[in-house]
Amino acid sequence: MAARRVLVVLFDGVQSLDVTGPVEVFAGAEQASSGSYSVRTGSVGGLGVRTSSGLRMLPDEDLAHADPADVLVVPGGVGTRTSDPRLVDWLRGAAPRAGRVASVCTGAFLLAEAGLLDGRRATTHWRYAPALARRFPGVTVDTEPIFVHDRGVWTSAGVTAGIDLALAVVEQDHGRDLALEIARHLVMFVRRPGGQRQFSAQLEAQVADRDPLREVQRHIAEHPGGDLTVEALARRANLSPRQFSRAFTAEVGTPPGRYVDRVRLETARRHLEEGAFVEDTARACGYGTGEAMRRAFIRTLGVTPTDYKERFSCS
């Protein structure tokens, strides 16, 4: 079987990790499975580019003369803010001839500008998702997933999510075992599923200003199965329940009960992704019973814990 051709687009202001992350994944697959991918880079005119960090990159070829790709990768970076119309025109013509098209981070803006995301669901770095939705109303922008696959077009969140996307493509082509082998080689903690949230409840929320409230946040993260009622948390902060609720909401940006719910759900998702049993996860994360966790999953995610585990478990 001929090697699948991977073509990575380069341009001035590209984010270097958006390029090298996917390249390392496909190169690792090529080495592990005897030439399964042939990885090339290309730019408009075949000219060298300078990345957003100042690193110089020299492409393999001029995009104008590039053969159709089995996987066309469009990275992001500050260069997408003022895109080269020649690159957008090239994408518009080359994408239909590619087997799969994938963007990393703000590379989604280039795909959208070329009309390749119209009528599709897509994602990008959470910071730039609102701008993508405003500029391109024909695109259904989902701010949560690590990556999205919609009818042959893949889009991913910021920077390192491009590695997750590339691993998913390798899994689609060669199976889970090879994808996990590459993830281990790259010393990734875990191969993240596409439906995983871009950032955690702790990152999404604010960090409290006062030490006692920060200690409460840390305690919640480390003991999701413990007594996390407002009364118990207030005692830990040496405040009355009323004072605690007001202070926590003001400094963290969300009421304590809602914050606890989000941390517990996030922790339960991680346990299930790592292969834990549903009942064990329910007890460890403070739900008490599998049925209580099931109601929380359906209410928030629209799926049962069992369905979530079957879809996203890496075990």
C-alpha cells in the first residue's frame, strides 16, 4: 500500500508547534509502520517562512506544484489574522482534491475564509472561537472539544490539540494501538479524546484572591468524593455559610455548589476515559450511586456514563 501523503501548509506568522506537533505524530507513525505516511511541507512560492516565535522554516515545495494530499494540514498562528489571499485561493482549490483537511488552532480561520467550513461544525482555540463565529456565521462553532470531525474536515483547538487531532487520524488509518504507541513515545500523559473539554473547571473559573478560598478550591479538586456541602466548605474557610457563599461567588465567578458539580463531573469524565468502572467512579467522585451520576451526565452532557466510557475510554 502506498504511503499516505501528508502536506503541511507554511506561511509567515505560523505557530511552530502547530506544525511540528502533527509532523512528529505522522513521522512517528511512518517509522513504526514502515512508511505509512509521507510528510511534506509547502508554502506559497516555496519561500521560507518565519514563525510567530521567530524560528525560520524552509518548506519542501511550492504549493502551486504540490500533488494532492491524503491529509492536508493547515496550522494556525498570528499569520492567520491577515491571511495571504493567494494561500486562501490555493486552499479553496486544493481542499476538494484532498482526502482529508485538518486545521490546528486558528488555522480554522483560513479554512473558513476559503469557504471550507460553511455548514459544518468546527472548533478552534477557545480564545478565538467567538471571533470565528462572528466572522463566519455559516460555521457552527463549538468552543468545547479538543477537536471536531465533520464530513472529511477536521478542526482542532489550540496548539497541542493538533497532536491529539493527528493521533486521531492515525487511529482512523491504523488503529488505536499504533496511536497509543506514538502517544507514549511523545511522552503524552494520555491520548485525549476529541470530545474532551479544552480547559478544566479550575482553568475556566477564576482563582480566588484570598488564601482560605484558594485552599477550598484545592480541597475540592483533591477530594471530589468528600463532604463538599456549603456548610463543610465554609467551616474550612472559617466563614459562615452565608459569608462563604458570597465571597466564593464573588472571587471565583460561580457559586460553590455549581463549582463542585463541575469539578465532580470533570473528574468523573477523566476516570471513565482512563477505564474506571461506572459505580467506582460514582463513589470516588461524590455521586454516591451510579444512578445519581447518570442523571448528572445526561443533564450536562446528554449521554449516560456508560455511553461516554464506550466512546472515549482509552483502555
